[in-house]
Amino acid sequence: MDSATSKPQPERPRGGPASRARTDLTSGPVMRTLVMFSLPTLLSNVLQSLNGSVNAVWVGRLIGEDALAATANANIVMFLVFASVFGFGMAATVKVGQNFGAGNIDAARRAFGSAVGFCFILAMVVAISGYIFAPQLLRAMATPGHAYGLALIYLRVIFIAMPFSMLSVMLAMGLRGSGDSRTPLLFMALSVGIDIVFNPLLIRGWGPFPQMGIAGSALSTALAGIVGFMGTAIHVYAKDLPLRLRGREWRYLIPHPDELKYIVGKGLPMGAQMFILSAAGIILISLVNREGLLATAAYGATAQLWGYLQMPAMAISAAVSAMAAQAIGARLPRRLSEITRAGIIANVGMTGLLTVLLLAFDKPALVLFLGPDSPAVPLARHIQFMASWGFVLFGVTIVLFGTMRAGGVVIAPLIVLGIAMYPGRLGFYYLAQPYLGADALWLAMPVGSIIATSLAIVAYRMPGWRRTLHGIDPDEAAEDSCADGEPAGRMSPSL
């Protein structure tokens, strides 16, 4: 069968029209589909952040500051581990989305199975190695002696449960690639609820539960992840969702070389993007620390609010990737530009609104972290006004990256982030600091966003990557990249 003239009919999931509507992202109004698909992902991100905040409160209040410092050190290790899984998960999301958009459900299951099998093997290796070498990891991070023992206990329990945690992440991202963002939200809520309830019970040993201290906090988080994964898997089979594997399909869990080549080849650069951002954040904190304790406290409170400010853009970018991947698989290049344009508009609207609200009500929010009489509050407000607007621009950047990622473009975003975060942001700081003082540090963040957005627009508008899209005719893609403003939509949004 000639793939240029026809495409296979999709194998429709069972469960009625509502179930089918959640999986097909290639039809219907683009903006409405994007918003409805991204909202569950946004809520999942909010729940996850709230879970971390509540657990920090439990640990800090019930055990003490040493335990809180221990979990902070352990969480740095876990963030770096999950950053790599994020890259592989996004690669799987793209591959699943492309196959799903093409109507080839068997290929989508094969790609998903390879990703799950590979990540499970990786998770087992990391879990065993992490458990054994946890002391060396903590010493390399210069974990303070009073927190070292607690961090070791916490980290080792988390490593034991890591295979289930990684599988849960992969399952959620695979479901989003198939067009279902509601199921991951449902079981994220279940997991968060279990963790919040059982954390204090296992820490203090209330009722029939044993008193386990910081090990109880780690065990609660681990159990919540296991229950979340098992609940999601049971739901997938109970509802007969498209990515379930049956019979001979179980062999798809053995990673196929072709699928593995794509997942690793694309996943490593995607994970590297997370490393670049996290490393830039560490450098930024070190520069803030040089400004003194007041600046560190003010920045810490501001960063807490910025975490929520970034969530809409992250959710919209993930939705853009899933929708664009399905559009590429369905050979709908003109819809691709509509998806990108809708993503940019949604990001500017949602992130812009949150920024305005944050700046209007920043003092009450900052007081929650710093206290009403803290001298750091005025400085934190100053930092907010200097830098918060840059997140609107950075949201545009990651939306463009979302579309490019769906087309298999991963090196250009990596280069853009590297330039923007290091010679861009740091270069501005070192040049401006003699004249602006600490304000050079706060302004360096939006300056980095300006550089990243400008370079991302240039990379996105280059026609070469579109011509390599699977199943899209090069002449049609080139025509779309040069045309603008047609009702059907074109490849480049009006920026």
C-alpha cells in the first residue's frame, strides 16, 4: 500500500464515543482541543507540586529541619534521575502520537512496549546501583553530616520503589501520546491523596501504623507511586484503552532495535535539555547566595511562586507535542501550524494572566513563605517585578520546541537552551553587574528568555526540518512554510 496516497484505518478503542474523542487529536477545533487536552496535564502538575509542598511540611514539622534538609538532598538526586526518564518518555509520546495519528495502533503499541521495556530495564539498573552507591552520591553532594543518615534512609527506600515510579511516568506519557490526558490526572490525584494521608501516619506511627520517621515518609511516597501505577494499569485494561497489550503483543515489551534507536536517540537530547535547565538553576542560586542571606531568602520565596507560573506553559507544550505528533502521523501539515499558533496564544493568555495576578497579589503570597515582618519581602517583590514577565516569553519558546519535538527535532532546542542559559544569561550578568549590581542578576533571567525565544523562532521557521517529517510531502511542506494567513492554517504561526 502506498503511504503517500492512503493511510490505514485506525483501530478504534472500545468504550463508546467519549473514549474515542479522548484519543483522536487530529480533528475538531484546534484551540478547544488543545485547552481541553492540556488542562488535565496542568492539574496533574499542580497536584504533584502541592504534594511535594505538603510532604515538606509534614517532614519539617513532625521530624525537624535535619530531615527536611535530608529530603532536599535526596530529591536533587531523584530529579536528575527522572530528568533522563522524561526524555525517553517524551520520545515515546511522540512516537506513539505519530503512529496513532496515522491510524496504526499496532505500531503505537509496539513503540510504547519498547519504551516501557527499555525503561523498566534501566530502572532496575538505576535502582540497584542507586541503593548500593547512595552513600557515595550523598558524599559527592557534600550532604551535611547531621542530615546524611536521614538522607541515606530516605534515598534507599525511594530507589527500591523506583521501577514502579518510572513505569508510572512512562504509562502516563504514553497515554497522553495516544490522546488521553484524563486517565493520568485521575491516578495522579489518587497517588497524591495516598501520599498526603499516609506521610504523617507512617512518620509518627499514629493508630495501627508503625512509627518509622523519615523512612515512613519515603515509604508513603513509594506506596503512593506503586498504587498509582497499578491503578492506571488496571484501568487501561478494564476500559480496553488503545495501548493495552494482549496475547502476542506482550513480546513488544522486548525493546525492538528500531524503536530503541528512536527512543534513545531522541530521548537523550530531550533529557539533556532538562539537565541544562537544572544546571543553570544551580549556577543561578550560587550567584544569588553571593548577594547575602536576605537575597537568598527573597529569591527562595520568589522561586516557589515561579514554579506555579511555569506550569501552564509546560502543560501546553506537552499537549502541543501530542497533538502535533498525531497531525504528523495523519499527514496534516497545515494543522501543524494551527496547533503551534493555538499553543502560543494559550500560553500567552494563561501565563500572562497568572503573571498579572502574581504581581497584583504578590505580597500576600510572599508573606506565606517569609512571614509578615520579614525584611526579605520588599526585595522578593522587587525580584518579581524585574523578572516574572520573562516566563511569558519562555513559554512561547517551549511551545515552539513542542512542535519541533513532535517532528523529531531535538538538537536545535538543546543548542538554543545552551546558548540562552550560558553565554546569554550569564554573559549579560557579568557584563551588567558592575553597573546594575544585584539587579543584573534579576534581569539576566528575562534576558535569557528573550534570547531563547528569538533563537527558537529562527529554528522553527527554518524549513529543513519540516521536509523530513514522516509521511509529509516535501513540496507540500515547503509550500506551507512559505505561505501565511490561509483559513486552513500554515506551518509558521504569525509571531
